[in-house]
Amino acid sequence: MKLYRVVLATMLLVSAAARAESAPVTLKKGDRIVFLGDSITAQGGKPGGYVTLIKHSINAAHPDWGVEVINAGISGNKVPNLQARLQKDVLDKKPTLVFIYIGINDVWHWRKNKDGGLAGGTPKDKFEAGLKDIIGRIQAAGARVVLCTASVIGEKADGTNDRDQMLDEYCAISRKVAAETKVTLVDLRKAFLDYLKTNNKENAPKGVLTRDEVHLNAAGNKFVAEQMLKVLGVQLVDVPAAPAKK
């Protein structure tokens, strides 16, 4: 009976996560969208970056809607950093929709210390509690939330990247939090892994969607933009190249 309950609870959680992932977010006139994250998001505001691509695509689809896009990515950030600056960098901006793309540094920053233990990352319990705190505060302010799982730390498609197991564990927490808080999930981890299985036949550690195993290259920025735009019901429109200087 106990085993049955555990299996049933697991099935219900997986089902809830699937519903969260498939739930669309209705884009509205006058929406103010904040993208909250780390260096991947900070760099996403550059020409060709995923935030820039999303902004351009929304404006192309709805030129008269006056949708505003705000980049709140800061390099090196982990979940506790987002908690600390949430009021100033997000809530004070009065957003109506917030995309949260976090988790890479919470895993990547773990290092062995002199005693042989690990330090520098975010413990799993604090990662989960922090995500719930961030989402709860955003929801209390009246904004909708889209939570994204972390993508990759290494692009090898056979599961041999050094941080694969730990990253998968943290992404499982993000899925769980999305289901429990009833927010839309963009499962970037799953999307990246599925793409790399098909498109990384040489099992390269980088160069397919990232330039350095973590940060997005041009293809990666387009890929992330596409995944996020899906929940908004908007097609990706590539940003025209800047005219060559004479």
C-alpha cells in the first residue's frame, strides 16, 4: 500500500508538471515582461540574444499592443541573488509577466573545498525554497510567472558532461516547483537534451547551441527564444542584420 501511494504521488506530480509545461500564457495589450536570470539572460539583451529576439517577435506580431520587455539578468546570479534583488529589479518595475531562467550557477558554482566538501553552489533545499519565495512574491504582486529549467553545462549528448546528474536533479526541483505553484513551465533542459541527441552526432561538448558549454551562441539564442515564444503563441521572427557600414 505504501509503495502504491508513492507511485501514485509520483504519477500525479509528473502529470501536474506536464500540464504546467503545456499551459499557454495569454499575451495581452500593454504587457510588461521582465526576464529574470543570470549571465545567459544578461547577454540575451544583446543583438541576436534571446531576449532581443523575443521582443522583436512580439512587436512584429502585435505592433500596436505596446508590449514592454525588460531585461533583469545579472552575471553570476543564483537563486539567492534573485531573491535579494527581486523587489528592486522586478517588482518595482510593475511587471505583468515574469520569465525566470535560473539554475545554471546554482549547480556550476559548486567546488570542492580544502576539506573535500562542496561549497559555492546553492543547496537543493535553499534552491527549492528560494524559487517558491520568488514565485510567491511575484504572484502576490499580481503578475503571471513562467519558470524555465536550466539548460546545459556541457553539450555532450551521451550524458557524460561532468554536471549532468546534478543539473538533472535541480531541474527536477524546478519542475516540481512549477507544478506546486501552478505556473507555466518551459522545460529548457528537456528541449536542449532532445535537440542535442539529434543534432550533436559527434558528441561535442560545445558549439551546437552554446559557445562555451553554457552561454548561448546564435543558434542557442534562437532556440531558447523559440521555446519561450511557444507559450506566448508567437512565432519567432529573426532580427534583420544591421546594414554594413560604408
